[in-house]
Amino acid sequence: MLRERVINGDDTLDVNYLEKGVLASKSVCRIHINSVNGLEGFGTGFLIAAHILITNNHVLPSSTYAEYSLAEFNFEIGTNDLPLSLKIFRFKPLKLFYTNEELDYSIIWVEEQAANGSGYLAEFNYLKLNPNLGKTKEGNYVSIIQHPDGKMKKVAIRQNEVTNLSLPKFIRYVTDTKSGSSGAPVFNDNWEVVAVHHAGIPRYNADEDRCKSNKSELY
């Protein structure tokens, strides 16, 4: 009789982990970055309260950018493998806009009614932020819901190891992200937000004699 094995620690989770992840993903949107000169790129953002969205400062650095830019929800593939109905919302920076260049985040008010027809912001969840420290630790794994390269919503799930918590105000971990992932929520196994995706930095791996991607996250 063959015996079962646990390889490098038990990595199993309750099956509701998947459903909770789907619920968390509803709050995540693509940021269509515009200025007075037109399209300048894409980023990711997510709702943290009714009408309030967070992303990076380098995604929306000023109220002027927020005024011209858009939040695009449902830019993803549904369970039938077809695109969902895109819901586009405008920002209202006169109502709320705050940015912090040092910590690289901006928070912005989002209008309630979709700008491209029917649809309301209340259809989408928001992620309650837990201000307490200790939501993750070195050696834990995190998951990131994002719009890499401005493409449809993707998830880099679990096998993304936290490598450094010693930096003030930042954490580091290894994962797969691309341009456009900036501003994405970073989750622990309880789908609590532990960071806002900030930037990628190179990490030299002497054993393989090449550079890997090690991501620096805003804590």
C-alpha cells in the first residue's frame, strides 16, 4: 500500500479559498491612464471603501491625471471563457484626491454610475484594509490580482514568496508581474491586503548566473 506524502510542508487550503479569491477580485480594475495629451498607459487599482479607489502615485500622480483617466471594471474572462461586460467609471478628484509620492500611492473618488451606459459601482466589492501589522511574514506566500501590460485581469497565485520584511514601509517578494500591474492588491492566504504593488527590482542569482525578478511592495 502506497503512503501519501506532504512535500515541503502542507500547502493545502480550504476550498473556500477559491471563492473568497473571486469575491476579492471584483474590487480590482484596470486604470486607463490619460492626460490632456491622450492615452499614456495602464495600471491597476482597487476599491478600499465605497467610491474610494487606491493605486500608485506613479499611476495617477495628480488630480489632473485622475480627471482624464478611467477605472475599468470587469475587464476579464468569465466562467464561460467569454469577456464580461466592461463597466467604465470616471474619477471625481474634486470630491477626493490624495497622493503620497514617497509611499507611492494615490486615493481617488470614483463616480457611482458607469460612464459607458448602465452599471453602478455598488456592483463591485471593496476590500477593507486591516491597519494591524503581522498579516504576513518572511517565507509566507502571497497572491496578486492585476492587469499586467494592461491586459485582462490575471492572478499570480500563492507561490510568490515574501523574502524581506526588514525594509521600512516596504516588503519584498518574488512573483510574476509586468508593466500595468502597478497598484495591484497583494493578498495573504486569508485574502487580506498586505501591500499595494509598487515596482520590480532585479535580484541576482549567483547559482543560476542570471537575474530574476524580485518585486518591491508598498506595505
